[in-house]
Amino acid sequence: MRGMRALTLGAIAATAAALLSAAPAQAAAVLKATITQTSVWNSGYGADVTITNTGDTASTGWTLEFDLPSGTTISSSWSSVRTSTGQHHKFTNASFNGSIKPGASAKFGFNAAGGSLPTNCTVNGASCGGGGNPPADTQAPTVPSGLRSTGVTSGSVSLAWTASTDNVGVTGYEVLQGGAVAATVTGTSATVTGLSPATAYSFSVRATDAAGNKSAASTAVNATTSPGSGGGTTVNVSTAAELQSALAGAQAGQTIKLAAGTYRGSFLANGKAGTSSQPITLSGPANAVLINDGPTGEAPSCPAPTAGWDSGYGLWLFNSPYWNLTGFTVQESKKGIVLDNSHHTTIDSVSVHHLDEEAVHFRRSSGDSVIRNSTITDTGLVQPGYGEGVYLGSANSNWACHGNSGGIDRSDRIQVLNNRIGPNVAAEAIDVKEGTYDGIIRGNTFNGTGITGQNSADSWVDVKGINYLIEDNTGTFRSPGTFANGYETHNTSTTPSLPNGCGNVWRNNRSDLGGVGQYAINITSVSKCTAQPNVVYASNTATGAVKGLTNAKVTP
């Protein structure tokens, strides 16, 4: 369906002088071309082109030309004669609209398949846009209106809203759940999945444009998911034995509800899968505390549930995708929460602290997962160099165990949103391992106090992954601790060869390095990422940096 909205493409609208007859220079037709999007839909848009004569002589005809980026084509046009060659499109006047009197206008229109906007516009051979290079766009879209819930399930909420407008063009929308981005779409509707049954949620939406400008968030709308069905019972537990039994018997759509209290033992879900519409939920208050006093027994060569062996993990999901983990606490264990081949897992509002090693580990291709609104402190109490806050993927030296996707641990598209990580996280707040792609690290607060520097852990975030978006984070460092840079990239060599440490983007991050760290963002190699360069935007800020914001080129 087409959603109507008017968007003036100011980057293309410009004045172009065109001498159309043998009249003297002081008597000329001066044409202005304005392109206005009249409707936008998921697969394209419609536009009107208005050609106005601001000169003092009538035009005798016109030709307007522009290019469209690859992936966008003209599907139809009207009130003109069109000729298209590849991505170049030429429109000449129809029989009835070639003569434009001074002060008058003529119109034609077109529909585009694809979302890209015209470039290199000319009228009668003269540039419409002063060379076709648009001025910097600093104007944010208008705030979306009319946000509403259009349906719920036990694990999702569907939303719709009225389109925003923009001086150049709206390119998409971000759906916010409690301030964190839960979905990104190009149209005016979205479905947020991975929610808990019978739970109230608050959503808002904001618009974005091609220049990265964002509108303010819309008025929030509240929606409550429906109770689980199709096996979606609620299992109330209050003892460690009851929790172990509930995890062993978990079914899609089921909710395991923890009572307040301390649960000591080994807590494992092995091969217990939810679905996208019926995830399995483990929820509890913050004073429902899981503790594993292990490990015990003889460990297998690769971590896997094994009779007689206790991993020591506070909570372990193994081959168990589509889970929601909400509200409770994990502490005083070897590792906190470990996910192995447990993709589409959402960790929300948990507290993980006082661990021998790392707090939360997405491992064995546990992709398409989220950790948000959670607190992590005091890790690496026994193994400081392995005390990461959030660990995405596996080092390539461990792919023999955890490389279950073509020999690689592809824990891709994980979102780390609005968490508080630190102080006393002994290794990186977030360690992004080689071989992982397309994650988002947004809105987090990193407190670097207590980072140890062991095993090269000396930054808030170490990015060896590919095509990550890192934005709107706040990082600080104060002694004691070892601190080299705020964010670092590393180009780890792997087999197969991958562009590790490349294609990542930093935007709107605020860094206080405490007079100790060298750069807020340290890009270790430019030459290794020529095909997929890392991008550091000028919207990042740094204070207390010995050497400054970054060692890389800054993009306006």
C-alpha cells in the first residue's frame, strides 16, 4: 500500500539558466526544477516534477535529465516523453507543456521502483543542483504520528503509524522499546518479536533520513502481549530442583516464573527450543538469584552437556533457540549466562555479577539475539583476561569446538542495547570476535574502572567482527585499571579468510578517557580494510584523550 506524504527534494531543487532562443541575454527563460515525493511505499515512491520559469521570456521546450543509483529504476512516467539508458533518465516536454510563460510552471511525474533519490539533475543541459552535489542535509524528519498497536501475540506486538515528512526524504524508521531500538523498517508498520507472554510493553518510533538525521521519538503507545497458548502454560518454581525440572521439561510458549530467593545448582536447558511466535520465557525478579558453585567432574574436550560434568555456568542454553530471559540475577559462578547454538534469544533487564570469567557469552552461532537493559559488573575474578562483560562469538582458535556454521562461529546480528557494563569488568566490556557480522552496539554505558589489561584487554570494546554499528554509547575511565583506547579494531587472520575488523561504523559515541587512554577510537589498520573501510563520524566526541578522538580519517 502506498502511504501518502509530500517530501520536497531540496537537494535537487535549484535554479538553472537555459537560453532557449535567440533572444538577448537580458530576455531569457530561467527554469527551476523541483522534485517532490508525493507517496512512498515499501518498494518505491512516486514523485512530481515542477519546472518553474523565473525568467522574463517564455520557454519553447525543456529537457530534464537525472541519474538514479543502481537498484532504483523508473517504472512509469506521465506528462512527458521519457528515454532511459541504464541508470540515466531523460524527460522532454509533452506537446502541451513545453511552453512555460514567465512566472508559470509545468509538471510531469514518475514512479520509481526502489528507494534511492535522483542525482545529477540538469535542465536543458544546465545543472539543476549546482553541479549535482547536494548541500549538507542537517534537517531532521518530522516526528511520526498516530502510533498504534495493530495486533499482539504471546511473543510479539504489531505496530503502525503515520508517515513522517522530510526536506530530502525519509529513509526509514526505528521502533523503540523502552528507549532501545527493537526494529528498523522502511515502511510505516513493524512487528516486534521476542517478547514475553502476558507482559506490558511501551513503544515509540522515530524517523531517519539518508544523512543520518533522526526525528524525536513519537508519543509512546502501550501494548500487552497475550498469554501463551499451544503449550504456553506458566510453571512457578521456588527451589533449585523445581527450576532444574522446569528447564528439562520446557516447551514452546511456556513461561518459567522464578520466585524470589537463591537457587544453587547447575541450570541447563538442552535441546529445548521455542519458536518465533512461541518463545520459552524464564523470568523472575532481581532477587531471584542463580548461583552455580561448580565446575565439577571431568570436562569434555569441547564444552557440551556431559554426564558427570558440571560446567559451572550460572545458566546454560544449549541447542535451545527462541528463549526470553528476563529480570533475574546470575552471580558467583564460573561464567554467567552462556548460549550455545541458541539463536533468537532475548536477554532483558538481567543482572550478572561476581563471575570467575565472562558474564554473558553468545557462542556457537547464537545469532539474531539481543541483550538489553541489563547490568554487568565484577567479572574475571579468577581469570581476569577472560572476564568480558558481553562476548560475541568465539576466537578462531576455538572454532574447532564452536565453529558450527561452515567451520565458523557465526554469532551474527546480535544487538547489545542500553546496558550498563562496569565497573570492575576485568576484560573488555564487549568483545566482538572475528567471523561475526552485522551486530549493533547502541546506547550502552561503559565504566572502565578496574579493567586489568591482561590478555590484551585494555579497551571498552574490541571489534574484530565485520559491519558492526556502534552508536550512542557513553564510556568513561578512571583509575585503577589499565586502559589503552576506548574502542579498538583488530584484523585477525582466519581460515577461511574474512575481512575481520572491517566495515564498522562509529557514530554519536561520547568518550571520557580520563587522561589515560590514547584514542577514543583506534583503528589498527586502514590498508587491510580498503574494500570495507571502517568509518568514524564527526558526531563522536572525546575528552581526556591523550592523542584525541581517533587515528583514522573523520567523516563529517
